[in-house]
Amino acid sequence: MSRQITEKLIQRHINQWNRFREFLHDEKPREAPAPGPVITVSRQAGSGGRSLATMLAERWELELQDQSLVDRIAKDANLEKAVVAQLDERTVSQTQLWIQGVLHNRLFLRDDYHTALVKTISNLAARGSVVFLGRGANLILGQHATLRIRVVASHASRMANLSDRTGLSRPEVRALLDETDRKREQFVREVFGEEPGAVHNYDVTFNSDNLDLDQMAEAATLLLLGRKAPGARTIPAQV
């Protein structure tokens, strides 16, 4: 399928969501519009995952939530309230049940920040139309994300990519890469009790040694278009 065709298909889905949103302004009450997709992107440092997340957000007109934004919201009670205020009563109720289920099943989430992280990502996902970059969003949302992506690459490729991006010396790049890998793996193990990169936590894994950015975005687009519905999977009413 050519890129031109997939771009047209994406635009058709976006137009459909926009028409749904316009229903809210009608005099007669209508069913709330279906939210856009919820995508999670996990990546090895230097693999190109951030670039993929950014491209998908631009193509599908989605909000990109990376580590810094999610962390800021999770630590700021006022920002969290602002997110929740954008949800309707039914969605809030469903989301709270989902959050309780996640926290109940993950007893190692004893830290206030990590509890806030679960709430923040769950509430943002309930709104739909979002791409999460990292922060364990794929583990928090599980099958309730529309598409969970992981991007990997060889150590040599990641070294070269980081060197080009940062301008650091080879020893400095190696130290940065090793430290970043260590911190991310530690975060996943300690917070979620999972092994980093476990295949059952993702819907698809891209190797950027073999696929360039456009090819990865094209493949992800085809997977999204192949979903039964354009919106994110509904958070269950009972957990």
C-alpha cells in the first residue's frame, strides 16, 4: 500500500472523529464521539523510538506525552484535576475502576509517585488521541491501549545515533547509553515487576537496523487501520 493511499485512509479516520466531535454542538444530545487511538512506544536508547512516536502523533493528530510531561502531571495535583475534568462522568467512573484494579494487582506500587503515574496515564488514555513515549505506559494500559510498540536496534547502531545527536566522544556515548539502559531496565523491574522487552507486553517490535523511520511509521499505520474500531479500547466497567 502506497504512502499516498495510507495518508488518505488516515485523513478519512480523522475526518470521522471530527464529525463525531461536531455532534456535541448539536441541540439534541448525541452519543459522545469515539476517541482517537491510544499508542504506547517503548524504546531502547538511540533506537529512534522518540522519532517514531513524534511522527505517529503528527500523522494521526494525536497528543504526544513523553516522560517529562507525564512526570509533571503526575506530580502536580492541579494538572491531574485538569485532565480528569475533561472526562465525562461515565468515563471517570470506568477509569477509576480500572485504576483500582491496576493498583490492586500491582502491590509493589507503594510509592505515591508511582500511584500518581498510574492515575495520570490511565486518565490521559481515557481521553484518547494520545501517544505515550516510555514511562511503562504499555504495562499500565495493557490490552486497553490501541497499539503497543517497542523499537530496538543493535548496540553499534544506537552508539552511532547517539554520537550523531549529542556530539559526545565514543567513551562518553558508551557511558551514556549504558547508564540510560540501566535506569530504564531498573524502572521496569522495580516498578512493574516485569522483564524489560518481554514480548508479551507489546503488540509489535520494530528493529530500526532493518527498518527506517518511514517504514516503521507505515507499518504502525497499517496496524492501526486494521483495528476493528478507530478508537482506543474501552476501559472495562468492572476489573
